[in-house]
Amino acid sequence: MRRRNFIQGIAASVTWPLAARAQQKSEIPRIGFVYQGSQAAMALRIEAVLSGLRVSGYAAPAQVEIMARAAEGDPAQIAPLVAEVIAKNVSVLMASGPLVLNAARSATRTIPIVAIDFETDPVASGVAATLARPGGNITGVFLDFPDFTAKWMEILVECNPKLSRAAVFWDPDTGPVQLDSFRKAARTLNVQLEVVEVHRPSDFDAAFLKANQRGVDAMAMLSSPLIAPNVQVLAELALRHRLPAITLFPDFARAGGLLAYGPNLLSLYRLVGVLAGKVARGPIRVNCRSNGRRNSKRWSTCELLTRWGYPFLGRFCCGPTR
């Protein structure tokens, strides 16, 4: 099995251990969900998860109980919230993001964990033993970031064919996978990369100032639980500093930030709901299904493209990738 097939879709061929199966015998299963971001952002994701649960056979709300918790952007709250949800005797635990996944892995080796993680290489991080036989109690949706970051860099260069220096916002808590991939893509296109670390939302202002001081002409914001809940603020900062920027999250472009390219995130949460529902029903074998770049879209602010001198890039406005 190729690495891409595993990372783009669901972890392949997972058979839950006997200890995990023993967790799944209650008449009305409890499914835990822990999200690092805000309650408001989590509500949209829970709605998508419920849609997936309906597909897997839980048509009525009374057939399944969701135990959802949001950390409101505070990493210190994640481990306690995971422990709180596990204490509710959940049948399955959905972990949204790398910090939640790591906390869940530390908290249980028996309860099945269904992850949605846009930042982690599952093999390098130890989530999966091997690609062909992941083993353990974890499956989920992971993205192929070498594929995505190359496309981000390509789009930025298409926006500005003379681009020679770009900044990349990186949250070190997400690990090196995205950054390494973006560095490789930048080298391929002869673009010098300036890495700007962000650890918390309060770093954003200083990060934009640092990017400007380093003379960059464009910016990429790597996927992080810091980015998704703060796209409005980031879009305003990008406009204020007149920096063309791209990220995974379409709400950034909708807020006026310029460009976004990535999968339909709510569709991925729906897929996680389907998985969680199947696992909650008892012993199963979960097979891989690809969810790659071909299902991605790009978004842009057409008016901004024209205002900044890129009227020929109107073709980047909402639409499926080619």
C-alpha cells in the first residue's frame, strides 16, 4: 500500500482488539467527541458527524448519545476533557486534531479512537505500526500534505510569477510533516522560505510584522487548531499588511483573506461520523477509502485579486480543482 493511500483516507484494515470490542455492548452507545477549538466551531462539526452517524444506521437522536467537549483553544484543557469523556464510558472516542489524538492515545489503549487529523503522519508519529497493518485502537482521516502543500506553493506562484520569497506560519505543536513538505515544494519552485512560528493567537500580530520585515511577497498558513477558529482575524491581518495568503480553510477566503485550497472539511467530519457509527456497532474490519486532492476545492476573493493587480486569476474563484 502506498503512503498516500493511507494518509489521504481512512486507516486501512483495522480490526479492533478484543478489549476494545468489549467497550461496545451498551444498547445506546455513547460516542465521545473532543475538539480543541471553540464551542461554536464544534457545533458545525458535530452536525456533520451526526449526518455520518445516520448513514451508519443511527437514524434517530435517541439511538446514540454524543458526549462533546470543546477546549476553546486552550491546549491545557485537552487532556482533562479527554479524561472526562472517557469517564462517561464511551464506546468510541472521536479525536479532532493532533493534540487531542495524542491525549486520547495516552489515555486509553482499549477504547476505539476515530481521529480526524490534518497535521500528523500516522506512521512516523506511531499512530500506525505499518501502512499495511496499522494495528492498535486508532483509525481515522489523515491528509496527504506533500500533495496539498505543493499545490499551495504552485497557486501562490501562479498569483505572482515573480515570487521569490514567501513566509509560512507554523505551529510547532502540529509537528514537522507540513513544514517539511512545504519547504520541499518551495525549493522545487525556487522560492526562499521564511518560517514564522506561532504558538498562540496572541502571536499573530507579531508574526505578520516579522513576515513584512523579512520582505516576503506571499504567505501560507499551515493547518493548525490555531488557524481554523481565527480565520476572520487572520484575514483582516492579511488585508492590513497586503500579503497574499493561502490556507486550508475556506472561511479564510470567505472572510476576505484571498486564497484557500483544501478538502471539504465538513465532508471529512461526516466520514468520521460514518466510521464511528460502524465501530460503535461492534466488531468490524474498517477498509481504506481514498479521500484525496481530487475532491478538493480552492476559494479566492475575486475583488481582492483585481485590487491587488491579479485580475487574470479570476479562474481561482470557487470551484473544484482540475
